[in-house]
Amino acid sequence: MFAIRRARRRTRRAAARYARAMLGDDQMLHFSERGWMLLPRVFAADECAAMRAALERQARFRTLDKESDAVRTVLENPLFHDQCFLEWFHGPGILDANRRALGAKLRFQGMNAHITPPHPQRDRGRVLLAPDGLGWHRGMRPKWGTHRDDDDARFINATFLNNITCLRDVAEGDGATAMLEGSHLHEGDYASLKGRCPVVFPAAPEGSVILFTESLIHAAAPILSGRTRHALFTGFVPPWWACWPGMDVPRELVASIRDELIRDLLAAPHFGGQVAEWARPDATAQAPATG
């Protein structure tokens, strides 16, 4: 009886999460005008805890990315090392939101994770958050990364998307990524656009995903609170693009995945969205001709 009640509660919670994940025109308009949108509470607390634990294990036993330093631990390709990051792709509404923002079939671009402790000089306070001192950047120029939607001129499509999964609550001072709102619509850099585009630090509750275009100028921000930030970054591009260098999913891993949706996202070559023959679970090797 108790097991049935628990199962019903889990089902109701899952249904509520799927309802919240339905992407509305207001979110697409926010994304189009500002360059980012919030998908609230996609993952439950236990799922976030599982992903944090997996990242901590990898940080202890794996070789760290070259971008790691005394302030931040960077893990490339956590997807290759733990099942929970494959399950990420089934987060309610994530793929639908990315498809709509991209305006095309999705291809996995790459995944990395950051574990960021409080800044060692956080006693300096908000001076550390001064926008002029942050490392502003973007992954793609608007010329190549921002296009009007085919069917509704109010909306844009972006060719390079990034998804920040917040594995703890984040806000300004907790390491929330700084964003130069609207900069995805303008050529230039932070110095030339800061007068017309406001700086924001989007807040998000645990389990939420902040989806943004890499044409948006953004920057990592220091943590002034006492909490360590765990964040997962997952990218998508159109199917005729390549993975980020070094993030191609190993053939053996793709071939071992029974879930067709995930296998189709990860497999290469991917032009036209076709899963490579070697990635199909029913594929059999052809013996070379002899004689």
C-alpha cells in the first residue's frame, strides 16, 4: 500500500514537471529578445544530488580539463563516465525547447561540467562582480548564430545553443552566469555594447536549466556566498555541424545505447539526422570477402 502511494506521488510530481516544461510563446519571445530563457525545475532534487555526486567522483578519479585551476574544477565529457548524464537528455521539455530555439533537428555538440567553490577573496565583496572585470566572451558572432524564425518574425532561431543545468540554487553572488542581454542581436564586444545591453545574473532554483544562445555575450561570475556551485553545460547545434573538438562520442558508447532517441543525438556521422550504421544495435559486422 505504501509503495503504491509513493509511486502515485512520484507520478503526480513527474506530471507537474512535464506541465511546467511545456514551452510557451512568452518564453520564446524572452529568448528572442534577451538571448536566454529559464526552464524551471526540470530535474528533481534527488536527480540533482545524483549528478552532483557523479561529478564529485569524477573530480576525484579523472584527469581534469586544462581549464581547471585553483578556483574551478572543469570536467570534460562527464557523459562518457556516468549513466545519469545520458538520462539528462530525457529531462522534461529540454529537447523540445532546444529544437524550437534551434529551428532544426538537434545534434549533440558537447558536455562539460564546472565545480566552483566560493571565491578565495570573497571578503572583497561586490567589487568582484563589477562587470568590467569579468571575462566576457561568446561562442559565435550574431552574423552566423542569430536568424529570424521561418514562420514567426517575432522569434529567432540560434545555431549554437548552450544549456546550463543548475544542480543547486543560483542567484547573483552564487556564481550565476553573467549575461549581456540582447547582445546576440548585435555585432561587437562587451566594451562596445555595454552601453546598450544590460548586464543580468539570471537566478534559477535547483534543477532548472538556463538555455541561451552562444551568440549572447556572457561571463563566469565569482561566488561570494559560502556555497559551492555545481553546473552542467550541454550544447546543441544543427545536424550538419560537427561536435566540439574532443567531444565526439566514442563509437563503443553510442553502439551500446539502446535508447534510440539518445543514440540518434550522439551518433556520427549525423548529416540528415541518420544514425550511423555501426551505431545500430542490430547491426552485424560483414566478414571480408576471401578466395
